[in-house]
Amino acid sequence: MEKLIKGTHHISIKANGKAAFDETVRFYHEILGMPFIRTWGEGDKSGAMLDTGNSIMELSAAGDDNKQSGSIRHFALATDNVDLVVERVRAAGYPITVEPKDGCIMSEPPLPIRIAFCVGPCGEEVEFFCEK
């Protein structure tokens, strides 16, 4: 079968207005260190794309309070240092919902991992994932 999908292009997060957008940009850019690719608009029409390393995080101020739960439960960001990321996220005041822990995905071959989870500025569940 022909491979049609090359990878994930971007993850989109919609903040509820400019103030929430600014806090979301602060979280992903200043705390997690994702560099800007591009920005656009003003006020509630503000937007930005940040580089995750192998895809894009698209942030928009055009969201609302209607956060419906779908089938996507969380997204995972790859890191080489889960503990340092959690330290920075905690210091910035965001809740850590799963403390850093080692585990193993019992696949063939087994995949040793270190993970942690937090809640981001828009209520999104973010996993920090390290293949060991």
C-alpha cells in the first residue's frame, strides 16, 4: 500500500482570547523553549506557529470556553530530560498530574521510557516522553 501520510504537521491549541493566548505562548515558547516559526494578527485574531523539533505547535487566540472532549486524550512532546522539563513547568505554576516515572512499553522489542504529564494553560493534557 502507498504511504500517504508523511508525519504530523501541527497540533492546534485555541486559547480563549488574547490574555489566554499570551499565557499559552509563554508556556510553549518561554518555559518549554519552542522557537517561533511565524506569528500573525492582533488581539483575538492573534496566532503563532512554534517549532516542536519535528512538527509545529499552532496557537490561536480565537478559541472559546466550549471545550468539548473528543477522542484525543493528550499529546506527547519528546524530550531527553523529563525531570528538567517538569521542574520548569512546576516552577512556572502549572500542575503536574503524573510525576516523572520510568516504565516500559511491553512491545516487541520492549521500549523503556520515562514520562510525566502536566496540564497546560488551555487545559490541555501534555505528556513529556523520553525513550531510554
